[in-house]
Amino acid sequence: MPRSWYNILPDLPIPLEPPLNPATMEPIGPDDLSPIFPMALIKQEMS
């Protein structure tokens, strides 16, 4: 188990691209994630 973690996002030169839906090649939205994750988790992640 890791004893610590490092958030690399602030040190990236440009922000990461949003994840894409493989079927539409558009950014993933809450509706795409609802079959996999509970809505409470999706709302937390998308906020």
C-alpha cells in the first residue's frame, strides 16, 4: 500500500483532455457513466 501520493495535475504544462466516449468520440458525460457508477459518485466527480 502506498504511504503517500502526489497530485501531478498542478504541475502539468497543459490540462489533460477529458475522457472520450469510444462510441461517439465526444467527452464523457454523466449519462455515459450511469451504467457503471452510482449517481452520487458521478455528481461528486463532475462537480
